[in-house]
Amino acid sequence: MRLSDVVERLGLEVLARGNPEREVNWAYTSDLLSDVMAGAQPGDMWLTIQRHMNIVAVAKLRDLTGIVLAKGIKPAQEVVDKAREEGIALMVSDKPLFELCGELYQLLRGRG
Amino acid sequence: MDRQVFAYSVVSTGSFDDVGVVSTEIKRDLEEAGVEKDTVRRVAVICFEAEMNLALYTERGGNIQVVVEPDRVDIYVEDDGPGIEDVEKAMQPGYSTAPLWVHELGFGAGMGLPNMKENSDIFEIVSELGKGTKIHSVVFRRKEDAA
């Protein structure tokens, strides 16, 4: 499913667009950066409540499709700027992480 | 070109805000050098964790050198202290000496060195307390993964 479709279906607020045409293969959830470096696969979407600047570098280095911050967590403007500069999609959802994961899981499994 | 050498220095700023800048640069340089994606990703993980360690634990930062050869990529990481007290322990997944504030920023999972080893085909680490740490990592290039 394309990133732009995921954004629409989950009602995400987009802070940085990234590549909306990119395919979201699967997703990974963690707030520990090294864990994401170890476990996330290229093409994964990353769901987290970690808002620190380094999430952009991690997403870039792992070739992730984008970052979704749950619970309405808003990153600092520098983080948004960095994401735009690096071409990383950065999105926000008001839903708690667990619900967001559940919805995305259904969606990517084709049962949305 | 048969062999390309890239050299970087990581500054220890006491802040995490710029961490990832060097490894992002390394990733870009290797992509421009025509290194296949899978290799770039593995090198990027190794360099990210190295950069993190240099920024987090050293007083003066350190150096990362990346040597691209037709069949392999060598990564050399070097700093002049403080050194790792128990390398064997530090290599165990989950072992961390990071303080709480580091954990809260999403670091200190105790996966830095294990991640580096996991992504390396050869991984060597030498550390001496008060002197510094040297790491040599090799990633063999697999042409079938060529981007």
C-alpha cells in the first residue's frame, strides 16, 4: 500500500511529506533507536512516541518509508525541518500507539 | 576506481542533537560511490552505532574511516578514551552503562556493539581503560544484491 493511502486511511497529520508514492511494506514499533536500527526493515513504517531529532537519522539510515508519532506527540520544528530536508515522511496521529498499530496492521494485512 | 577512502571525525558534544549527521554523510558518500544498497545499509548501521558511542562516551570524540574496495568495505573506528572496562560484557545484547537520561532519549538499549557485530562479517574490537578503543569491521559486498 502506498504511503499516501496509509496517510489517508489512518487520518494522519502530515508534517513532512517524504515520498507519498512509496510502498509501505510493513511496520515496526519501538522507542529505542538501536532496536529500530536492528529490527526495522527497509520499506517499513515506524510507529513510535520518540520525538527526538535522531529519529530522522535512524529512518534515513534504515530506508524506512516514514515515521508516525502516536498520542498526538508533536516534534520540535527542527525535527520537522530535518525530516523535510532529508526527504523522510513524518506524521502524527492522535491515537495511542497500540490502537495505531492495530489499525495499520489490519490495513497492511488487507483487512482494513 | 579500485579503492576509495573516506575519513570522518565525530565530535563529542555532550548533546545528541547532531548524532547521525556523520553516518548520514557516510551513507550518502557510499551511495555516490556506487556501493550496492544492502552493503550501504549494513555499513550505515555500523557507523551510526559507532558515532553514537563516540558522541556518548568519549571526551574528545574520535575518527571513523571507511575504505571501499571492490569486494569489501572496511570500517575503522578509533578514539582516545575512556576505554571499555569489560568488552565481553559490552558485547552482550542488553548490557548498558548509559545513564537514565540517555535511555529516555531512546538510546542505551545495550545494543550498540551487538548491532555492529551483527552487521559485520568480521568484527574486531580492542579497548584499554584510559587509553581508548579501536574497532575494525568488515562488510563483504554481495553483488547479487546490487541496487
